[in-house]
Amino acid sequence: MEPIQVVGIGLLDEQEKSIANKLVNEYYQKISRELKNTVSVTIHIKTHTKGGKRKKFDVRVKVSAPTRIFESQESDWDLARTLHKVFKNMERQIKHRLHSD
């Protein structure tokens, strides 16, 4: 299985794809370093439009480590901000679990 899997990347335009790929790769390195193990990351990106000019992004991240599965979800109008929020939430969960065990 690939370490990074992005579902729904086809819904994004070229600029959004480049932003998503850059941030996903950056945070993947941070998460794998934090867990000190091989992990697989699955990102689901959904877009919502209700007749307006803007898109709302719903991003769900699932990190599968050998011992645990971590999940996080965020929604926002800006893709980069949404990805930052969801990955910061994921990092917070991982740090919390590692320090409490």
C-alpha cells in the first residue's frame, strides 16, 4: 500500500492540487517522524458548493500506524487553511496519545 493516498484530488484545480500535494508531503514527514514508524496516510477531500462562487472544503485524514489509527476532520472555505487545521489536529492527537501511554 502506498504511504500517502489522496481521494478526491480530481475535484481540485491545478493550483489547489499543487497546494494540497505540498502540504500533504510536508505533514507526512512530520507525522512519520513523530510516530517513529512507517505509517500510511489517507486523505479524503470533498468540495461543497451551493450556487455561490466559492467552494467549501471538507478534509478527513486517517493515519494508520502499526499500533493505532488516528482520524481527524475539518471544514473551511480555504483549502490550505483546512489542510493546516486538520493536520495540526492530527499532530495534537498523536502527541497526546504518545505522552499518555
